[in-house]
Amino acid sequence: MDVRQIMGAFLTFSMFVMLGNMIKRDHFDGDVLLDVPMVANVEQDFVKMSKHSLLQLHNKASKTNGQRLTLCWNNSLLEKVKEPSKGFVTFSLTNGPEYHVSQIANAVLVAKHLGATLVLPEIIGNQGEKRSFEEIYDVEKFMKSMNGLIQVERRKNPESSTQTSVTVKVPYNANRNYIKTNIKPLFQTTPNVRVITYFPSSNVREGKVDKDMNPYSCWAMFEALHLKPELQHVVDSIVSRLRGGEPKGEFMAIDFKSEKMGTSVCRGEGNEGTKSCYNMVEITKFLRKIGYEKNTTIYVTQPRSGRELDVLKNSYTNIYTKEEVMEEAEKQKFSSRLEREIIDFHLCSVSDVFVPAVSGLFYANVVGNRIATSNPEVLVPSQIESTMARYHMSSYISKRSHPAYACFCQ
């Protein structure tokens, strides 16, 4: 191995160790996005910042901004269910919405390769709040999208069953051979498997993605999983207000929550060129440096205005948080932290410009949604001196390193 390979391996290992500290629940050891081969050496924006030339984005992407791309596979091309169900796969959607896409894609893969029926999950938020799947997501759309690919069953309580169940921890991106070797023998003995998805930080070879699984991950994430109409209407209404009621009105979304800034992921920022997160002073200086005007409309995921946003408000006049942009009826109906996080996730996905303050799965999966709708404007604050916004484009976009690009035929 030459020096570059050694450094690449070191940075990759360091990335997994750092991201592992972000996740407090025992079944998450790292922070890996859908269909990323875990041994890949992908430069992450928040791990190492260096001057690099921007690869030219396709002209087609700029012309189709906001229009959903076409998946490389459709329902008619994917392998259909040929035999009766052999059992059940249950799971839960946990943490925030950025985890849901990974968890549901993994559960779909396991059910597909076991020939099992997937039981719609319950949703458990960061503060323990519980919701049924249909309270957040469009259950009819999901079941229709999965029709013929896997069997899907609704249960009022996903845990209820007359059969004994076995819980298995499944690494994300587990391939067909991994499922056949490690899960199928248990399933044949106890045909009622509960899947807990985790993200390995070491021993990643067994979790390497299998190419024939990619279509199902892509389909589950970008075609099957949608917000329920009522919640989607709230997101659309907020977007309309932020745009000033004009279809062409623009707004920026900044994912900044002050509670994240005190965690271990934000430490160790002394080395020049190395950052894991950016505070509001740095973000404000960054926006001024690249020329955003004082009247730019900016939505911040911080729950409500406070001293943390004063520096931003001193430079920009149109700053909004959930507390200021949601109507009273919406606040009362969607009052839990889980529902507010879901609104944040989707506002960041559809904003004209997205600026992430912290490295993590929220940032990565928002970028995936933006790629799916040809919305590539993702700017990462950095110590690069250039005042041109294009030199601060997320490397997920500039280098086309995000796995979502493999899902779409352009």
C-alpha cells in the first residue's frame, strides 16, 4: 500500500469512529447511508475539507430542478413473489426520519430474500413517543408500491402474534449471502423474525452491498415511502409561506439545532481544514462571504428563536423557525418532537438551498431526497477562501459520490 492508500484507510476508519459516537442507541454503531458499500473510501465534507475543483453538474439537472427523476427499475422489472409467504418479518422505525428510510429498506430486503411477509412497523421517536405507520406515512401508497414484490400485512400491534419470534441484528447493506447464511436458518426454525438494523463500524466485509439488492433499496426509499397526505399538506403549506405565496419564491434551509453543538461530534475543531460541525457564527460568515443578500428567506430547524440565532438575525432579516412559520392549528395537531423532525427533514429536502451544520445521516439522506428531485444546491460551510458558491458544493453532489445516483437513470 502506498501513502495515499494508508491515509485513505485511516480517514475512513476515523470517520466511522467519529460517527459512531453520534448514535446513542445500542443497535447503531455508525452512520452509513443507503447502499453505500461500507468499505468505500468516500471523502466526507465534514471530515476533511480541502480545495478541490468542482466537477461540472449535468445541464439536464439544472433544467429539471424540482422534477422527480426516473428510477432505473420499475415494478414490472423487479422480481415478483412466486411462492406463498413462509413467515413474517417485523421491525420498528426508530429515532428520527433520517433513519426510517434505511430501516425500511433493510426490512424490505430481508423479507424479500426470506420469502416472508413484511408487517408494517410502529414508529418510536427519540423521546419514546409512539405512532402507527399510517399516522406518519401513506400506507396505501406503500402497499400499492410493494404489490407483487413482497407481501405486506397491517397489524394494529406489530408485536402481536401467536408465534414465538426471534430478534436479529442485521447490518445495513447485508447481501443475499449474508441473509442466507445468518438469518435464513433462524427463520426456518422460527418463521417470525424481528429485524433491528445497525450500521457496522468494523468488520464490514459481510455487509457489502449485493448488486441485485440495489433495486429493492432504491424502490423502498424513493418510490414506496411517502408522507401521509395530511402531513404532506402541512409541509407544502409551510413551503408556500416561506416562498411568500409565489411559486418562484426561494428559501434556504439550514439544519442547525443548538442541542447538537454540545455533543462529542462537534469537538476537536482546532485543526485547520478539519471540521465536524459549524456553529451559527461560522455559518453566518459563510453566507455573507458567498454573497447571500440581507433579505434572503432562511428557515432554520432550531425549534424556536433564541440567543443562538441572534448573530444570523443581525445579518439577515427573514429568519424563520417552526414556531414562527407553523399555524396554530398545525402546532396543536403536530406537536410531538417526532412530527416536527419529520417536517424539518422534508423542508430541508425541498428547499432551494440546503446548508447542513452537522455531519450525519440527516444531512446524507436529505441530499439523497434532493438528488431524487434534481435539486442539487447543497452548500457546506468550509474554510475554503473562495467566495464562489460552487466551490462549496457538497462533495456528494460535486463528485457524484452519493449512492442515490445509482438509483436513477438520467
